[in-house]
Amino acid sequence: MNLTEQKILTCSTELNPDSNQQEKMRQLMSHDVDVDHLISLPYREGMAGLLYKNLINRLEE
């Protein structure tokens, strides 16, 4: 179990994350991330759409 992916998922639980959560997500994404785990975890938890929305918003900045 990789804690980084779980922390990224936790940061992405808000519909509109505040600047602190956005910065934390940005920092976490700069670490070595197991993308397969990052994708499978929110599907199991029913949060894939929310993770996608928040990651896409970070990429657009």
C-alpha cells in the first residue's frame, strides 16, 4: 500500500479544494507515484470522477 496515492486521493475529496489542498496535491504529485494504484484506488472507493476533476484542474494551471 502506497501512502502517497492515498494522500492524493484524500486531497481530491473536495469539490472545490482550497489553495492549501491544491498545493499539497501538487507537492504529492511531484513524488514517485504508482499510477496504477492511483487509478485503481478511487475506482474501488467510488471517487474516480472527483479525482479526475481535481487532477485535470491542476494540470490546467
